[in-house]
Amino acid sequence: MLPNTVEHLSPVWARYSNILVDHAEGAYIYADDGARYLDFTCGIGVTNTGHCHPQVVAAAQAQVGKLIHGQANIVYHKPMLELVEQLLTVVPVALDTFFFSNSGAEAIEASVKLARAATGRPNIISFVGSFHGRTNATMALTSSKAAYRSRYAPLASGIHIAPYPYAYRMGMSPEQAAQFCLNELEYMFETQTSPDQVAGILIEPVMGEGGYLVPPDGFLQGLRALADKHGILLIADEVQSGFGRTGKWFGHQHWDVTPDIMVMAKGLASGFPLSGIAARKDIMAKWPPGSHGGTYGGNAVACAAGAATIRAMKDEAMIENAAQMRPVLLGGLKDIQEEFPIIGDVRGLGLMAATEFTHPSGDWHESKKIANAVRQKCMDDGNLMLLTCGPYDNVIRWIPPLIVNEAQIGDALGVFRNAVKQAGG
């Protein structure tokens, strides 16, 4: 029974469940009624180390008794410097200078401001289906769902949205989709904004909210080449695809492409509100002191948790586990797809996987009903927590913690298969 105080929470939060959590540990959430749920949502890709990882908990507990908040303009504190030390061991070598904030949206805003300050150019290019946040500027950069932008106009200007190589939806081969979208970007330079007015190209190396889309080989390389050709900064939004989620520390590393600016959040601190951007020192040097900032950015407790998160990932080989569990998860999902053709596509890297439902009629709205029915049945009948995504919400995304094991994936696949069958598979 939920307490009456829930009636005083804003209804703007769209709810996936009415679970009242008592505690959580590893891959599981325990409700106050004693029920145990296998959590394959990770708080939307946040608790990559699992819930309440002991190393992260200990670091946060120790820091709370020393310093909770030391504003970054006023003092240096050890947790931030320790976090920088840890980050330098995992980010691309060229990206050696950092700025910290609280949320992914704030970090995206910071990256855009940095790109504009560094280049003196006004415009930013993002991609159809992208999700970069809910603030005014990040809403303008977002196009994964019209609902996120509806009734909030006018939004920030200087944003141009290019097509993304969603090969399955486009009915093209991955190679065709990549080349088509690169050509369309060149066309945009002729029709919407000249390249000498573009400060940055912002892209999720693996698209998150837009459908867990893996870009075709050659696409990110093509963007890098276009950016270099025109003096544009390439900005990688690694908010959801970072910190081991794809089986590498960061998603862009699958294509041997280094961005000029990289945005981090979500998995950075195992659930503490912390985000950051990393860039080359020469780019950061063009950001005038005092032109950007924030009260809570780089909070001492959050930074302590962030440094502990990276150490725990290394100590327990979590990135390697994500890569090793990929064929277990994707292989199992493809087996279910062969049995139930309403699953039109299975895709993913590491432990960032998706099952896209396609109604026989081709009606995307009917596909959404199936995906949501499956998700709900997984929760109701199997205590498995999953989320949907994509413009039509017809994609179920799989975001288990990076500590997940083969038995837990097997349990989840069994629940999922039964749910697909009951939903009319």
C-alpha cells in the first residue's frame, strides 16, 4: 500500500510501476512487501555497477563525514582530483581536461556552450531520434519524441537536425543507410546552414532513447571526416552509452573514432548526480573563465562515488563482463525472435540491447501496444523490470547492470519469452 503522500507528487512523472522500494542490491530491487525484482533498467542506465555496490557505498559514506559540499570556484577538494586521476586512465588520451556538472542535460548544455565559445560559430547539428535532455536547449537538440518538445516552444535556435541511419526502419542495408545519411548531411550544408557556421556535430555513439540504435560501420568515421574537413567539433554524447555499457569504456571506441568533446553522466557515479565533459586542453582554453559554472557541479560526495565507480569497474572486470555477456543476451533474444516474428529486430552492443516489435500490419502504433503489453507482463508475471524506448515506444531496451551473470540473463529471457507468447507472439 502506497502512502497518501504520493498524491502530492507531480503527475508529470510518467510512471512505469507502483513499486515502493525498501532496498536494492546488485541486480535486484526489493519492495517493501518483500517482493524481489530483477532490475534490467538500472535506473535508465545509471547503476552500471549494480545497486549499492559496496566499494561505492563505502567511498560515499567516508566522504560524507569529511566534506559534503565544497563549491568548485571556491576550493579544490580531493574527491574531484581523485576522479580526474581515475578518468585520465579510461578516457581517450587527447581528452585530458574536464568540467563537472550534475546531470546529462547540463553537461550537454555545457558542451554546446564550449563548442560555440571555441569556434565562434552559432549552429549545432544533432540527429533524428536523438535524446539529449529536457532543458530548453537540449529539448531543441532532441527529436526522439515530439511529446518532449510539445507546448514548450519557442525552443533554442541554431539547431539543425539531420537524418540518422536507422537501417531497419529505412528498409536499407546498413551500408546504404550510412551513405544516405552522410550525403544528406552534405545536402544540409547546401540548404540549411553552411558548414562554416556549424560549431559542433552532436551524436550519441549508440542512440539511446531513440531506439538503442547501433550506427552502421563507417558512419561515425564519416562524421569525423566531415567535421575535420569543415573545422567542426565532433561531440559524443556518451551519457547512456558510456562507462562500460557497450562492452567498452565508451561507445565511440567501437569505431576507433575520437571526438573533440565527450559528454558523460548516468553510469559515471553509480547513481549519485554527477556529469562531466572531457575535451582537449586547447579547446577548453578557449572557454573564458566565469562564462559557465554551477553551484553543485563536481559535488564532493558524488565525485568520491565516481572515483570508486571507476575503480570497482576495473577491479571486477565489469567492462569485460559486459562484452562477454553480449552473446548470451543477444543470442537468447535472437532465438526468441526466430520463434516469434513480431520481434522485428534484435540489436545492441555489450549490455545495451534492444528488441523492436513490429505488428504484422506494419502499424507502428499497434507495435507499441505489443511492446508495452510484453513489458507489463514481464513485470506482473515475472518480476522483471524492463523499459521501452523509440519514437513509437515499440522497442524494449535491455539495460542490466554490468555485474549481471549468465543465470540472471537466462531468468530474464525465460520471463520475456513467456510474456511475448502471452502477448500474442
